Amino acid sequence: MAQYNILVKKMYIWILELLLLVIKLRIMPKHSLANTSLNGHTWTVKTLHAELQDTPETPSLRTVHRGIAELFGSAVVKSPDLVENASGKRLNPLILPALAEWLDSKKRPLEIIQLVFVEGTPTIVLVSSKGRLMWRAVVRGNPGDIPKAITSVIKDHGGKFALLPHGTLRQELSKVDLPGNVLNLTSLLPPEPFVPEEPQSLSAPNSHSYLDDLERESINIIREAVASARNPGMLFSMGKDSMVMLTLARKAFAPAPVPFPLVVIDTRWKFQDMYRFREHLQADPNLSVIVHVNPEAIERNVNPFDFGSATHTDITKTQALRQVLDAHQFDFVFGGARRDEEKSRAKERVFSVRNANHGWDPKRQRPELWNLYNTTLVDGQTMRVFPISNWTELDVWRYLEREKVDLVPLYYSALRPYVKRNSALLMVDDERFPLEEGEQVIFDHIRFRTLGCYPLTGGVLSRAESLGDIIAELEKSHISERSSRVIDFDQGASMEQKKKDGYF
């Protein structure tokens, strides 16, 4: 009986202590803990605990931990597999194990930075891989205060670490000049909707440029083709050459809109950045965009991995192109091929005739002496028109720089995940990319000189982050941009044969 009474007394004491603790937790966050932690200074649980030692409550470290946990609730993301972009899309799960190993080898602990609202106060929070919190409340709420708070938190953190933004903070982080001790992992997130750069005033060229001659020739080609066409269209890949053609077409018919649609062949395997860029173009009320996917590709789930690059290209590109040309009855179709790209394209005329089945016969081409073009079509023929045939890759980049043309961000160097497969650097763009046995995801700064289906398009190691950087890099290069295109090296299916079969 005595033991029972002792046990009851202990239970009463435990219950009383628990009630006192609950009362303390309820009072503390509402007064000292909440007010102090949201006063605009940078805090960790330990520094906040030290600060509260001079208050009447004098809480223990455990009490502060519990108070902060209650204050922040479940709003804080603490694991990289839960990190999302502003559209709610998470990191590619294929790269997460390799990312952890890579950061460990670099001795760069991961910090997830995010914006949460604590009792209605916007707060910048850093969460380490071990769950440690560091935060700073944005007390004034003026424009620009969030980037300032980000800068302050990063400075107060100190040391070398990798920074991964969560949610809507990515855009604010782009306004911050990060110090050298911080490795920015923003580029590993799924891409956001494309936002063009602020337009800049263009100054007139100081002297005559050979680019003016190329531009004038291309505009004349576009105008002549449209004048001869019954129903023209422009094949549009969203790449750099397509953007040059679109710029030329806009100039050719300004101030009127472009008088033909952009025809996009969607293989369903393009880079995510390309789809975001296409959505941006489709939102332009002055552009007409036609997107076509081969129904057979959807029905059979045609992809580069299970079907191989040759079959995938034939079904999703060549056959899809023939379908859309027939469906819309295009007679003149513009393309962005250049003669310096590849040997079969070097044979191509500016105005290239295709037969009724869209086939190309390289032995039966019309002469184009003195830039005189024969635009006559007979017996169901159609015409492929290449306005920038005489441009080189460097010409394209110099023109894009001069005209300040928007581009898919993949052309610029960024930290990206890739695997090295058959000497090609293939970006692991989404979770559909099957890793082969023993294959390791690598993280490095790469960019792309040409764009297509991401499993068939290799990148190049590069630090070129601007058009000027790209131009300087290419001036020293003697390697073709298409050397990284897997489809150009398909066995038994050369580019010339593809063109004979109807490939653009």
C-alpha cells in the first residue's frame, strides 16, 4: 500500500510538472520567445536561448527548442527530396543520392533556404542537412527587404556550404550577389516559366557590318518565299537558329505580325527548359504556333531508350513532320539549317524542292546562280526554304548578341547533372532517364551548342554564361556543334538518308 501511495504521489508530481511546462510553452512563444525571435535579427536556437537568459522566464535550451518547433510548425522544409520550385515541382529524384555524395566530396554541407510566414511575419529560414535552423524575420516588409534578409542570413552563417532554394524564394535569391563561399544549386531545380530579360535600348551600329549583308540576304529570301507561297509555314525548334529566323521574319514584315505559323514538332522528349520557352512564345498574341505530336508515338510510347535513336527520330520527327505538312497543306516551309553544320546540309540549296512524299533528291537540285531562285512547284512538290544557309555558327551568335534575342537558358553554362555515355555528356533532365548499371551522375558546369531530345543531345563543359562568353569560346573551337548530336551517328541511317526520307 505504501508503494502504491508513493507511485501516486510521483504521478501527481509528473502531471504538475507537465502542466507547468505546457503553461510555460504557451506563454513563452507569445511573449519573450516569439517577440525576440521575430525582431529582425539572425537567430539559431542556441543564440536565442542565450539571449533569453536575461528574461524573467530564463527558459532551458529544451524549452526554446520546443517553443521554436511550435512557432514554426510544419512550414519548414527540412529534406532535399521535399524541395520544390515555385510551380510545386520537386527535384529529380534520380540525382539526389549522387548530389549528397558529390556535396560530401566537396565538403559542402547542404542548406535549404526558404521563405516562411511565422505569425504573419515573412521569415528567411536556413535549414541544414542535420535539421539546424537559422532564421531572420523581415520586419518592415518593404520591397527589397527579402533580398537584404537573405544576404544577412548567409553572411551570418559564414563558412562554405551549398545553397538550395525552396518554393518562391528562387526568384528573390536571383537578386542576391552570393559570396564565393556559397555554392548555388538553383539550376538543379526544375525550370520555372521563361521570363525574358528587360529590353535594352539598341544603339545603331557605328559602321557597316557583314551581319547587315547576311540579314539583308535572309530577309529577301523570306520575302520572296512568302510572295511565291500559297500557304507558308516555319518549322520551329526553339533553338538559336530558329530564334534568328523568327527575328528576321519579324523584321521582314514589321510592323505587321509574322504572316505564317511556327510549326513545332513535339517528340515529348525535349528539355524541360524548351517546353517553358515554347509556352512563353505561345503566349505572344502576335504569333501563331502549331504543335504536333505523332499519335503513333503516344500510342506506342516511343522513346529513345526502348526504341533506339534512329526509330525514335523517324517516328517522332520525320513521320510527325510529314503528317503536319500534309494536314495543313503547307507548300513553302522555312527551316533553320546552315551549310556549316553537317556535310549533307552543305549540299542543300536555299530553295530546296521536295517531291510529293516530302523526299529529297540531292542529285536533282536547281542551280542558284547569282542568288536567282526558282520557286516553281509542280506535281505535288513542296519547297523547303533555308534563309540562313550561308550563316556560320559564329554569325548566329554574333547576330543574337547584337539583336539582344531571348534564348532557351540551356545555351548558357550552369551547374547541371549529367552522365557520360558513349563519350556524350547527357543531361539527366527528368526522372524518365534510366541510369545504366554502374553509371554515376556527375555535377559540373555544362551548356549546349545545339538542342533536341535531351537523351540524344550532348552538352559541353563550359563556363560561358553570356553571349560574349560563348562567342569568345567558339572563336577558339574547331569542333562542329553537331558532334554532340547522337542521331547524326546512327548506324545505317545517315543524315542524308534521313533527309531523303522526309526529315527536315
